[in-house]
Amino acid sequence: MEQTIQKKLPVGDHSWVTADVYGDPDAPGLVILPGAMSDAHAWRHVATAIGAWPSVTVVNRRGRTPSGPLTGSYSLRAEVEDLGVVLDEFSGTRALFGWSYGGLIALLAAEERPLPQVIAYEPVIRPFGRHALPDLKAAHEAADWDATVEIVNRRIAGLGAAHVEALRADRRAWAALRRLSRPAHAELAALNAAPPPHALARRAARVDLIIGRHNHGTAPYGTSFDDVRQLIPRAEVHVLPGQGHMAHLQGPAELGRLLDQLVTTR
């Protein structure tokens, strides 16, 4: 389906979020919440690959253009409240899908409001990435976004130097990563500052957790996934073959097909 409109929604602290809507904007459908180092634009190929929902809404979280700033009082709680504003606007949402940090936010939101279905792809939870916070803070204070991108990819994601250099060689991709890395320290700090939850998504009628085959049982994403899974024992787990954490970029059609398969008919 094609993008039809973009909505701007005011949230707390004089900030705002935008939402890109694909398909019929008046029809109930799927809401997608990207995580860190990502934005709504990066999820356009997944949104256009989905066909089982009459509409797909992709949220551009605060801190990434054209949404508003994080603001000084930014927290994980603020993210949950922002998502609440989106869900109020799209009150007919049939399913909420979150990726990575967005997955945790989605699962927390389903602790507070009833939702028919929540789907999370490799959600992360504290102490994910905590060891890299001092280096990320120093890079952020120096506005050294090259260093920030390298810390995220090497020290947190565990990618090799050759992979990072290949990214750096693509000038357009590297520029996009530099731009998306600006909220990275604040987001990781917020994730690790929040109290650890004792349960997740208890008000969701159905919970589906997805992990890429390459990360199954391995740090850092597979082990964080296992931590989340322990908090939702009733969740159904799905493994996406041939993919890792970046399935929305490396296999958007495959991820879109899996999301289509997870449609719950009520």
C-alpha cells in the first residue's frame, strides 16, 4: 500500500510526533513504532509490503525530523505517553508493532491500556547497552556523531570493524546514521534509568515476539530478547529466517509477510 497522509500530534513538554499513514487513514489497522537509530522513513518498505491490514501507521518518535525534540525531561515514561497520544488518535488500532527500543515501549503501553494484539521484534530491556553509556555520553557532549555511530555499532551491537568501515564508505548511509544517532545517548540512558518491570503487556489480548534467526540465543539482542520473554510467558515466539536485528532494512518483504501472517481476525 502507498502512503496517503502524515499527521502531526502534539505531545508533552511542547514537543510533537508525526505519523506516516499508509492505506485508508480512516480504517483500523497496524501501528509501527521504530526503535533507536531508526525513523519512520526507514520503515517505508515494510509498510508498503504489508497487505493484511487496511492501514499501516508508522510513528516518527520525538528526536528525529520531522518530529519534535526529546526535551530536557525526556524519559522512557515520556515515550509511553507519546505512544498513548498516537493510540488515542488512531483509536481503532488492531495491532501495535514495536522494533527494538520501540518494542519495549509498545509492551509497556500494553501494561496500561487494552490492546487486541502487540507484536515486538527483538525488544531490548535494561541492562541492554549499559556498559557503553559513559562513551556515548562523552561523544554526545562533544557532538561527535561519527564516534556515536561507531559506539552503537561496535560496542553495543557487536559488529566488526570491517562492517562499520563498509557503512562509513557509503557517504549517504553514514550521513543518515549520524543524524539518527543524536538521540542515542538519551534513549539508552532512559532505558537503563527506568525501573525494571515485573511483567509486560498484561492488557494485550495477544502477544507475539519475533527474533531474527541470526540473533537467536546470542548477545546482545538474543539475550535481551530472552529477558523480555521471561516477563511474558504467554507470548508466542516467531523466528524470522535469514535475518538479524535490521530486518526492516535487509528483509523488509520477509518481515512484511510475517506481520501479515500474524493478523488476528476478530
